[in-house]
Amino acid sequence: MSLTFPNLSRSYDAAGKRIRFLGHDGMVQISFSVAIDAISKKTAESADAETDYLAAFDAVRGLVHDMARNAYSRGRKNMYALTSADFK
């Protein structure tokens, strides 16, 4: 099976400074997170930080999903944490 992202939900993890999202390989759910610094140049915490970071994720969602597929293809695990190094 191939990794898909049928659920467009994502959430901001303020403590971990990352966006969490899910992928699916058939019936298997795979957890992903992407570091904020990988998708956004903003670093200041503000009242709108969550909204800004989720919008930044949405703007590069296709690229993030491609990087997630790439990571998943190198070894199938049930959780992945993508960093800025994965986008180089």
C-alpha cells in the first residue's frame, strides 16, 4: 500500500513547536509531526502564532506530504518527526 493523507486535520503543538498530522497506509494510521522552523520563518510567540503556523503548514502541505512519504519509504514506523533537515 502507499501512504496517503485523506484527513486534512492538523494541530499545533506549542510545547513541541511542531504541527502534527496523520497519514494512512491502508488501515494503518501513521503519526507525523513537522518542526515549525521547517515550514515557517516566524519564531516569535504571539496570540496569533497557532493560526500563523497552521497557515504556514497549509501553504506547503504538498511538500510536507512528499517529505513524509519519503521518510516513510526509508523505513516503516508508526511515528515520524520531520525537521528542517528533511527539507534540504
